[in-house]
Amino acid sequence: MRAKFTCHYKNSGDLQTVVLHPVMPDPDDAENSSFWNATPSGQITITVSNPQAFNFFELGEEFYVDFTHAKQAD
């Protein structure tokens, strides 16, 4: 399953935190509107200890988030 989120917050204090929210609907962006219809609310909060990974996230940038079962059914 795929979702689309926007980076809304970054904190580079002692613990580097990134917060992502689902993309908002946009009449000029059918993809964002479609994702918003499937996931209109939510939040992903992560603490990142790797500076390169933390710098990967830029405020306002959009990211696809893929959810895959870690353990496949036999």
C-alpha cells in the first residue's frame, strides 16, 4: 500500500525529529486529491539518528510512503 505525505516539521535538537502529514487535496493535482481521499488524516513521527537521513527530509517536500508486511503469510 502506498501513501503520500508532506514533511511539516523538523527539529534538530538533541533528538532529530521529523513529522509528516498526509498530502492535502488540490484541484490542480489529481494525484494528491486521490491520496487525500484514501488517507485524509494522520501523522508519522520519526526520530532520526543519522544526519544524512535527517537532511533527506525537507520542509514542504512530498514523500511516498510504502507499507509492506514485514512477515509474509506462508
